[in-house]
Amino acid sequence: MNDQAEAPILRESTVVVFVNSVAGGGRARSYLGRIQRLFESFHVHAQFAMTNSAAELESSVQNAISQGQRVLFAMGGDGTFQALANAVFGAEALLGILPVGGGNDFAAALGLPDDPLKAAEAILRGNPRFVDLVKVRTAEGRTRLYAGGGGVGLDAEAARYANGAYRRFPGRSRYLASALRALVEYVPLKVRIDFPGSTLIPWEAKALLAAVLNSPTYGAGLRLAPGAALDDGSLHVVLIEDIGTFGVLWLLPRLMRSGELRTSRVKRWRPQRVRLTTDRPCMFHGDGEIIGTTPVEIEVVPRAVQVLSPARR
């Protein structure tokens, strides 16, 4: 570590780092001291605020915004960044993510290293850029933004277990174990996909899952939308048709090893808006957080927030 290191973008600013103490099964606490010292070595004045949930973090961020704070970091996973993004949306702010969650797909899409300390250093040396977010409106009328990936079907059912019984499992194994548990009771959905304002033809199928992504991966590295970029102004819609229990059991271990989706039973679209309707009310998740139930209306919000990302070579 270079004692003379500096972060020119942050030199005149006070950074408030909101720490989700329960993210990644409590990983944040084990890295907190080292990350604080890293900020000091870069001569960045930072205040670290401990929170015990994403909801508490979101409330704390809103309070900081009202007091004039404009450089705000989240220390956690994808759900933690979702809370930060929803709290600041519409305000002029510069955001950062220090990835210590169970799934860090948004951070990976930014180009941040897996190691939290290396990621923090890359952020401190980084440059601002605007990224898109995804806005979803649920059957209950709830509107929410998410940053990476979301959907209905097996992945939404698995999200319940990933945030519950399996929340302390590391990385991708957390999502595999959750998916296998959800599969025991899962009944495939009949999904209709419409593309409002587009010439794309609606699609209807019996599905394992239907996902809407802003990032190439979700679920700790499952590469459902390899062509996606955080600033391409598009949604990436992925439908995996019903492949039966044995098909899922064949697919999941391969997903775990490579992160790649290798099946002919997949359909992809790239719209700006989409509506998902299911044959029964079911949960929709964004960034692994349950947001509400179907039907859902989803749209991309281009250049929604400004974030620090590694300097592009």
C-alpha cells in the first residue's frame, strides 16, 4: 500500500460509507478496519456509518442527502447498492460500491475485483461514469429501482432461501443450494412477455424463469446476459423454457462451474420496456430482493446514477 496514494476525485469531498453489517453473512465487519485504513492512506476523509439492514441503510442515506452529503458509498452486496440507488435517485450524487456481499454482480459489471480491498483501491483510483438502472412497477403499485438482474420463476423462489436459511453460504453456492431447495416445490409458470411501445412480437411459454437484466450476470456470476452493459440503454430479457426437474439438475452444476447458460431452451430480447404476466400471482425479485408480485411493468432508466468505477484502459 502506497502511503502517498491519493484519490484526486475525492480529495475535496467527505465520503460517507454506509456499511450493511449483515451483508454477505457479516463479511463487512471483517473487512471494515482494513478498508478504513485504506481510505486514510489515500488521504480521503470518510465517515463510516453502520447499519443492520438494507432498509435501515436506505433511510440513513436519505437523511445524509437531506444534510447535503453528495459522495455516498455502500459497503455490501447487490441488495445494499439497490438501497443506496433508490435513496439517492433524482439527487445529484456520486456513488460507490465496496463489494462484500454474497452476490456482487453489479460490482463485477463495473469491472471491480472480487477482493474487497482491491475493489476499494480501484474505486479510490477510479473515475465517475453514469450507469443505467431498471425500474419495476409491481401489481401492488410499488415502484422500485434495481441495478443488476431480476425476474420471476425459480430464481425468485430461490431468492427467498438465499436471504433466509442459506444466507451464510459463500458466493455462488448460496444460490445453487437455494435453487435446489426451491426446485423441490416449484411448479413451472406460464409467462407472457409483452414489449410496450415496440415492434417486438409478444411471447408466451411455460417457463422455468423469466429474467430482466441490466448486468451480464446475476446470482453471484450466473451469466444469463453476456452481451449486457450497464450503460447500453437497454433491458436484457431472458426466458428459460420449462426443462423439467432432470433438466434443471443437469443444468445447475454446469452453471455453477462456468457461470454460462448452455441450453437451446433459452430466448433473448433487448427492449427498453417489458411487461411480465404470469398464470398465477408470483414474486418478482430485483438484485435478489423480493420487490412484489406479478404482473410487473419494467423499463430501463438510462444514465440514472453516477458511480465511481475503475479507470478504463
